[in-house]
Amino acid sequence: MGKFRGWHILAGIAALVLTGILGTAMGLNYTAAFMAGCVAFVAVALWTDSRIGRRRREAAREAARASASETAQPSSEPALRDGHKPQGS
């Protein structure tokens, strides 16, 4: 399930359901409980999406660093300036 892209939606739905249950238990009417649930849905979905996005960006950055360090191999020759060999060689 690593490629599933709807975790922020599932977290938002869970927040909506939980808020609706708690709002009804507190004595709110259905309209107020639903509105509170919608606010919780949006807040939790956006927060979860930003956290997942940040984690994916960091993983991609680390993978890019690892591939760059694998491809960059130090040469045994001294550094050349303007295509000339160092003096004394």
C-alpha cells in the first residue's frame, strides 16, 4: 500500500466522523455537528497532505544525494587547470 495517494482523504473522513460523534454527544444539533465535522475534515486533510508531501520531498532529496554521491568518483590524477598538466610532470 505504499503507492496509495488518498491517506489525507481517509484521515479527513476519520476526523469528520469523530467530530460528528463528539458534537452529537455534546448536544449540538445535526447542522452544527456536520459543520464542525467539515471544518475538521478540511483541517486534518490539509495537515496530513502537507506532512506526507514533506516526507516524500525529503525522501526524494536523500535519494538524489545518494545517487549523486555514487556517480561522483574522485579521480587519481591531479586537478587540471585550463586543460594543462601541472608543472614538473
